[in-house]
Amino acid sequence: MSALSATEQELQKHFNAFHAARAASDLVTRLYAEAMGDAYPVEVAASSSCDFTLLGTMVTRLCLRPGQVLADIGCGTGGVGLWLARALALRLTGVDISPTAIELAAARRPAFLPQGRAQFRVGTLEATGLPGGHAHGVVCVDAMSNATDRTAALREIHRILHPGRAMITRAVRKDSGTAYGEQAKNAESTSTNGPANPPCGGACTGCGSPTRPPFDATSVTSSRRTCCARRTGCCPVSTGAVRA
Ligand SMILES: C[S@@+](CC[C@H](N)C(=O)[O-])C[C@H]1O[C@@H](n2cnc3c(N)ncnc32)[C@H](O)[C@@H]1O
């Protein structure tokens, strides 16, 4: 991969430590599971806000066929891409700035896919190292906000996508959906906002109702009765598709 800037080196160091710590304990995984309840895809073990709703959005909006290539950019330990590649009989390429994450992702491959169906490599959002038109679809979950240059990252995604194909991304920050419009345009892409899906906990900023309640079993069960967990679309959009 190309040489990393000082900022990227810092980011790499940070995420190496992050992934090493996550691998050393199941504490964060248990907290995610408690917070998300039955929306939590245990097997994916994401280091992100990925839930079954997001996986469903990806399946329906990527429209991929068996044998096509999915790229998971900022893949972390690979669960999102591995889950999708198994579900849809795809080939997978995962890219992440953290060599620690890439090593962990490669070790998880046999639990999901036969040998030869997935490759993982160190790279950045702005320089994936993948050839042009490599992917029929891209996913990027909770990683885009770490791009050192968002427009350059979107241009890179545009470059590695087959023409007319889509990237599905999620950033949990408020207003990120709005910001994508202009940035996507600068990268010769268009962006559309997906279904609302608020981060766990707190109140819905649209209607003020609780989103997901604190971590206890009773609340988790009842969480499906809160407005956001019913997916009524009252919260700010945090999932988007960027089409090349
Ligand atoms: C919050 S984690 C999400 C990981 C994964 N997408 C998931 O859902 O489990 C963010 C990931 O983005 C990676 N990352 C952060 N900045 C990056 C960059 N500039 N280029 C590539 N990967 C980056 C981190 O190493 C980390 O694995």
C-alpha cells in the first residue's frame, strides 16, 4: 500500500489498539447485544452500529448476484462483509487501515466462506489499492467519518465500483446524510438517504421518544414498542447509498 500520512499513521495506531482490545474481551460485544436486543446480529460481531435492519438494507439495495464482488471498506474484523458474502454467494474483498483488524478478519473467513472466496488487505478509504471497477457493490459501515478527506474517499469508491453500482454507507453522526449529497456530487456520484435507523440509546431527535432503552432485559424486550425500534422513520437518516 502507499505510504501513510502522519494522520493516517495515528489512525492506524489507534485502530490497531482498538481491535486488539476488542479481541481480548467480549465485554463490548455483550454490551452491544444487550443494547440492540434481537436486532443484534451476533455472528457478525461488528465493531459498529450494524444491526439486522442495516444488513437487510444492504441486501435489498445492493442487488448483487452470486459470484459478484462485494468490497467492504473499513471492514474491521470483517463480519459485515463475510455475512453478506455468505448470504448472497458473493466474493469478498475487505480493506482496512488496521493490520490487526485485517489479520483478525482473515482468521474469521473459514467460519463463513470457503477458501478463495474472500481476501483482506491493508488500505485506506482514500487509497484502497484495488483495481478500477473491482467491485459490484461496496459497503462501508461506520468508517467513512474517519476519512482524512471525505471527497477523496468517495472518489476512490467511485473508481473501484462498476459503473452504476452502489455503495451503502452508514455514519451515526447527525446530519451526515445531508453532507453526503454535495460530497458525492464532487465524486461524480449521487447519494440517496436510506431508512432511518438511530444509534442505540437516547431519545429520537425527530419525535423525542426513547429509542432503545438502557441495558436491562425487560427494556430490551419492550424496546420494540418504542417508535424508533418500530422503524417508523421518525429519526434523522443515518444510512445512505452512494451510486457511481
Ligand atoms: C467503527 S469500526 C467499523 C468496522 C466495520 N465496518 C464493522 O462494521 O465492524 C471503523 C473501522 O474503520 C477503519 N478505518 C478508520 N479509518 C480508516 C481509513 N482512513 N481507511 C481505512 N479504514 C479505516 C478502522 O480501522 C476500523 O476497523
